[in-house]
Amino acid sequence: MIVAYVIIFILALLLPIGYFMFVRNKQNEPWLFFLYLCVCVTTLGWLLLALSRNVFFALCANKIAYLGQVFIPLCMFMIISKLCGFHYRRAVIFSLIGVSILMFSMVLTTGYLDWYYASVTLEYADGAAKLVKKYGFLHPIYLVYILGYFSAMITVIAISLRRNKEGSQKLAGLMMAVVMGNIGIWIIEKFIPLNFEFLSVSYLMSETVFFFVYVLLQDYIHVRDIPPPVIVEEKGPVIVVDTMSRAEKIQTILTRVPQGTTLSARQMDVLEGILDGKSRKEMAADLHLSENTVKMHTSSLYRVLDVSSRDEIYSIFKS
């Protein structure tokens, strides 16, 4: 049993390494990293709990596991929201973080007060320790907390499915499967006594799915995140000078993208190459792709922007 926890913890450590190796825009994907960090902390706590030889050490290990567990639903909710095209104000995000901190503070009362756990004993199965808990009056709040996040995830996915948008619907079914899988395992563990934390496996599977989703479909850009270009009216003769940076040109061009539609990472690469004046062959060499693949991404970019040539793209930010 302990060997299984060790293996799961090692696997949990490997995913952050993959994050740093393969996720390009790390500054735009903080919740993915936080999820990996939380799962590492949680699996470490479960491993230490399995190794416990007294109740005090087991309660400390359990608190470590909870430190990750209370934030995992928040991370999953934010990741699913972004993949489905939802964004929230900072006040909302900070409020959610505050609720998670409050939940963890309730867990910290264990061992000192009987509010969260009325009593605990330590048992052993297959060489691994397990806490046998009698819940206190505060524990149902955690159940409401978890169910609330699961409900919020399902709601976000359902809205994404109803929108019937290409960028969001591609992922909605996969996200629904991830959420329902976690719900199923969580319910089983709550109502069927088990000697192993199968949620650790569920968490690993979930973050692995998120990892491959981000690697394959990373850098999606939503039009709502792009500020509209500032138009300054000037009197007198107008002298046209190309003083716009590439970032400003991209922002101007992306105003042509229909609401709810996104550009993939490759479409963005092609757009940047076009703005740099590169040929298809040069872009293929830079991106390590074939010219036919670059041509395919160029055609899809033209369809999204409703243009038929490079010149029409140039005319967008020159007009």
C-alpha cells in the first residue's frame, strides 16, 4: 500500500516538470501550475499519513493533505472556466481564494477542538496507517464546499455546450468526463469504506488530461481579453508612418475575430510570421513544420479574419 502512495507521489512530481518543459506561456497558465502543486502537496500528505505511527503525526499529515485538497477544486474550476472561455474579475477570484483559506483553517482545528473531527483513531491495513474519523459539526461545510465547486464546474461546461462555439465545445465534453469521474470517485470514497485514497489516482488522471489539453491547444486567445485599439483624431495633414509595434498590430487585427472565436497557437505563429514579412518556407523552418501544414494554418487564419490574402491583413492595421 505504501509503495502505491510512493509511486503516485513520484508521478505527481513529474507533471510539474512536464509543465515547465512543454507549456510555453507559463505566465498565462498559473492555475495549471497551482493544480500540480496542490496535487503534489496532497499526495505527500497521504504518503506521510500512510507512514504514520501515532495519531499526532497522522493528524499533521492529514492537514498537509487537506492543504492541497481544499485548493484543488478551485484550480480545476478556474482551468475549466478558462478552457470553456470564461473569465472572472479579480474580486471574484480573491473571494474564492479566501473561502478556500477559511476551509483550511477549519481543518487546522483538528487535534485541538472537536469541531471538524469529533474524534480520531489510527488503524493499519496492509502496513499503511489510516485515520478513522468521527466527524464534527463543521465537517458538512466541507461537503457543501466540494459539491458547490462540482456544481459550478458542471454549470460552466453546460453553458459552454449550449453556446455551440467551436473553441469551447471542442473541450466541453472532455471536461465533463473529468469532472464526473472525480465526482464518482469522491462519492464512492464517502459512502464505501476503503483502505486506499483513490482520489489520488483521480487527481493524477485529471491533471494529466489538463496537461495534454494545454500542450495541444495552448495559447488560445479570446477576443474579450484584447483591449480595443485607441483611435486618436489629429488635425491637419496626416503623415503615415509605420510606428506600430507587432503587439499593437496583432491587437488591432484581432478585433476582426468574431466574438467567442479563438485563434490557436499555430494560427498566432502564422500571423506573427506574416507581420514579420516571412515567407511560407521561412515560417515552416521556424516552426519545424512542413510548408503544407503552414499553408493549412494560413488558410484557417484567413477564414477567421475573413480575408483572402496578406495584403488584406496589412490593410487592417493601416486603415
